[in-house]
Amino acid sequence: MDFIDRADAGRRLAARLQHLRGDQVVVLGLPRGGVPVAYEVARALDAPLDVIVVRKLGVPFQPELAMGAIGEEGVRIINEEVVRITGVSASQLDEVEARERTELEVRVRRFRGDRPPIALEGRVVVVVDDGIATGSTARAACQVARARGAARVVLAVPVAPADWRGRFGKFADELVCLRTPDPFYAVGQFYDNFTQTSDEEVVACLERAARPVPRAATTSATGNDPPSRDEEVEVRAGPVQLGGHLTLPEDAIGVVVFAHGSGSSRHSPRNRYVATVLNEEGLATLLFDLLTVEEEADRANVFDISLLARRLVDVTNWLRAETYLAHLPVGYFGASTGAGAALWAAAEPDADIAAVVSRGGRPDLAGPRLGEVVAPTLLIVGGDDHVVLDLNRQARAQLRCESRLVVIPGATHLFEEPGTLQAAAEAARDWFTGHMGAAANALDGQ
């Protein structure tokens, strides 16, 4: 695989776009998969990020054939030749446009909310997607950006077919692509993790870009706070090295360590979304892999809660040995089997964990350790995840610490239903900030 995930692709694409830095750049991501890539590009270029929503106008009796495209601010691009050849009447064209305009407005509200679009007049506009197959949407996006007043349009993607320059040269002033393999079958074949991007992830990227986490590793004005960071790390846990991703906002009030569930990793799009929500509230996050690739091949390891908990303890000790993190209270966020490991580790006599959150978790897997947990514990379960909900109720009855069970209506185990992951992330955010803020104040007073 060429790219770990969309964030990795975005960081690598940004390195090829550094010549644009400072050129009045606006970065536009194509929803949904292009937005996480565009977010990394915008961060690296220190440029504003926006979403570009376009809708193809398909011929009524042959919808896959485009006779034009529309965008925000009333932009309308018509291919007069296609209209003439197909014999589409003015009324038919208006009907198609009205329908697509309604859908465009719905999607814009969903992604951007009440924020106005970023003005493009006279700017260098970088249109970003996670890759190009047919490229019809990217082509329309370039046309719409131009119609909205862009002085220069750059189309940038991590991967595209070998013949892409000939197909897109007249739609953009500059084309940037990291890989043009031949043969080319699908964009997803060049990603290790190509999980579908959710609406919530798009919204989180846009909101985070509007209120960016400081990116430079510089100290705060007081000189006493740790430098902000957003980087891949390696953590020694017993005999193995584990990969992780650390995000440290400036003036962080605590650090949340993620314990992923069976079959998941630090690249889990759901946990990355939750981490973004926490980062926005001043919480550092460490997403790391509990097992090595070789260990994951043995399914027994995935359910070895004792092993996973030991790894979590080792990672926590690593955090506390880092001078720029040592003063921060630590919390655990566990999903699925990772929740059992988080509670097992939190039950260690000297764990000193400020708060624990379980999302769709299996706290029952911590077994007899549940009664020894002293950290305030929040259990978040989908209302339609009936078996896991019963297991959480039984596990909560064994807890002796402060605890709460939050049921998200309409959610199943993976929180894939619209709005449910956001509700879970916000509940976790409130629990951590409420308990870890107090812990941070107590540490400051020592």
C-alpha cells in the first residue's frame, strides 16, 4: 500500500505543495473522502480550509452523462454541445438543476452549517480529493472554483491514473499527484485504510480548521507549558515497539490514551473523529496500536485482556516519563475489547487514572477487576446494541467508583447512524473535561 490512510496521504501531498505557501491559498476538499486529505494540506500550508460541494447535471434519460454542473453562489456550468446533441429542452434542464440545487444546499448545510463559504476571488485555489478514478466530480469542482473567481486553480490528489494529465489539463492551471500507477483499478487499492469517511468526520475537519490546534512546536507565551505537537510516535511496551499518533494542543489540560477494539488500530476513523473532538477542547490524545501486525494474526491475542492491559500500562508509563507530558492527568478511552483493557489497567493500585470512557465497549471483560476501579467511568452504548447494552448494565453494577451509563438512541454497535458518533464523542468530551480539568487543577496546586 502507498498510503496508511487519508491523513497520511494528505501530509505527503502537502510536502509537494509547499511552493504555494504564502500565495493567498484557499484549500477546498471534495466531500467526503477528500476533506481529511485537504485538512492536512491546509494545515501544512497555513491556509484556510473549506468544502466544495458540486452536483453534476445529468441528462434526464441518461443520468451518467453530464450536461453540466452546479456549485454554490448560483454557479451554473452548462455543456452546450451535450445539451444540443441530446436534445434536452430548457424546461428539462431547469427541472434537473432545481432538483440538484436542493440536494446541493442540503449537503452544504450538513457540512458547513451556518458558516459562509470562503471567498475565492483572486485567490489560488487548491482542489483536493483522496484520489481520481473517473474524476467527473473533481473536474466539476475545478470549473466551479474558476466560476467563483479563482485566479488560479490547482488540482492535487495522492493518486490518479497514468493518463490523468491529458484528461484534466484544461480544467486546472496546475496538476499535482504523488502516484500515477499503471495499471490503475481503484483509488482504494493504494490505501491501507480506506474506510468510508463519515459526515461527522467532514464536519470535524472543517470545525477544527476554523479553530486550528496550534501546529508549530513552540512554547506558549508563559514559557511554562509544553510545546504543541501532532506527530507519529513509537512507544516501547515490554518487548515490542508500538506505533502511535500523539496530538498535543497548546495548554492541554490532560491526555487521553485510546485503547482500540478487536480488529482496529490507531487509524480507526471513528476513534480519530473522537480524538479530534477532544483536541478541540484542549485534551491531548494518544492513539496507538495495542498489538503488532504479527500479534494481530493470532486472534487469541485480540481477546487477551491481561496482555492488552499490560500494554496500556506500559504506554501510560511512557507518557509519564516524557517531560512535556508528565504533568498532565491521564484518561483512558476504550472501544469494544479495548474498554475491558482500559478498565483492567485503571484498576492497577498505582494507576492514578483521572477518568475512563467506554464507547460500545466490553467492560465485562475486565471481570473481577471492575470492583477495583476508582477512576470515574462513563459507559456509552448504542440504544440498538442490545446485547452490549445488557453487558454494560451488568458491568456497571459491579463498579464501585463514580459511574454513568449513556445510551445513544438509534445507535448500533459501531455508531454508524447519522449523528450518533457525534453524540458519543460529545459525551466523552464532557466527561473528560469535567474530571480531567479538576485533576489538572489539583496537580497545579501541588
